[in-house]
Amino acid sequence: MAGSSKTEKYQIHVPSLEELSEGLCGKPRITDVGGVPYLIPLVHKDKVYNMNTVSKELELPGAFILGAGAVSFKTVGMNGELMPLVLTESEDKPAVNGSYFSSINPVDGKCLQEKYSERFSDCDFGLLANLFACEGKPGKVIEVRASRRKGEESLVSCMRKTMEEHYGDKTVALGGTFIIQKGKAKIHIMPQEFSSCPLNTNEDVNNWLKHFEVSAPLICQSVMVSRDPGLDLRLEHTHGFSHHGEGGHYYIDTTPNTVEYLGYFLPADFIYRIDRPTDTHNVGRD
């Protein structure tokens, strides 16, 4: 794995599970790969990773992986948002990459979402990713239904902060997927070109990003951690894709009176920290 360094493994508290669904169970774990410091203030284009290699780092070859990340500049030739959906390779089966990625359409400046496998044959990504991995088995999960947002926080932030309040100094991590069934949401997409000027503040980052309002249904993939046990983690990260050509980094719904969510999540047994930046900061982690 190019740019990889020591992998750190941390056992976390696992709360009880409820409800029943399929596909998220079997040795669940999350990983924070790379990090925002490899994107800003200035990009580290050499930071390229591979989902198959990550699954082995997670001690789970053949894992099903979903989450939020960035495309590999070396493969795609530009910057962009990645919505990874990968069944990684095992001894007897090749990898299956069902990921999507979004970029800024140079023709009209709008969102351009594409199926990754229709253009590329690898399982690479770049710079950073927050991933949930498991064996892809059926089992008990947490079902979340929500509608009519009353506060200023997103669904993911509400869930994460509730865990933080309830579990205190214990670290709890959730990964999974949710669908915005009705309403609209605010997303961002990174420009195709990395910034040539240092992005030193959150204001710099927000001015560089391109923001859009997108419509339901939006299929989101989320990883969240109640508290950082000292691994320099991104506490929450969510990307979404759709079947109508819109997708990117999810912030919050923009239609609080009509929005409807349905999600399925599973607590992870372990956090794995891969290629942790040595020079770090908290800019651009929204």
C-alpha cells in the first residue's frame, strides 16, 4: 500500500443490538485511512490506497466495505468524492467494485456522478477514507427511522452525539447505510483540481468546495465514532449516491418539515487506524 505506515488497532465498547436486517454483520469493524491532513492545506498526491490491501490490514480478507472517501488521483486523473461499495478479493474470488464517484462536470459546473467500474477496473482510493467492513452476513442490526427534523444537527450528528452523551468515556463506533426517502439534502463535491494555494481555515475550505442541493432518494453510507480514543479520528463522515445522477459528501437535509430517513447500522468491534498523519490539524473535518 503506497504511503502506508503502522496500523493501530483499538478495541471498543460494543452496545447491544436491536432489529433485524441483512448484509452488515460478521466481524464488523471500522477504519480511518489517511486523513484530511493529506488533502489540506496542500495535497499529498502520493497517498494512494487499495481496498483489497485495506481488508487484509483489517484482518478480514474478502470483506464487504462501504463508507466515504476520495478517489485516487493516479487512477482517475482528478479529484473527486468516492462512495465505496466493494466486496474485496478473497483466495477464490476476485473483487467486485460497485462504488460510485462524483466530480464537478466541467461542461456545466454541476454534479457528475458515475459508476466507478464503468470507467476503471481497480479498487484504489486516495488521501482519506472512513470505512465500515464486515463479512456481509445477515444478522441483527440497529434500524433507525426519523422524520421532521426539529434541530440544527444532521441525522448523523444527532446519532453520534447521543452515543457520546450516553457512553461517556467509552468509545462506540457505528457504520452502516441510510436512505433519505423524502426531501432534499445539502452536499459538497471537491473540485477536480486540487487547490494550489494552502487551505488553512474552514472558511478557505468551504470557499474551495462546491455545494449543491440534491433530491431524494439518496443512499448514504456513514461511519461515526462517539469519541476519539487518541487515534486522531474523523468522528463522522457520510457520502451519498443516487440512481438519478446526484451524489457527494452529505451535510444535512434542507427540507426539515418533510424529510424522512430509514437507516441500518451496526456497532463495530474494533477501530483500525491506517497511515495516521504525523502532522495533523482539525480543519476541514465537517
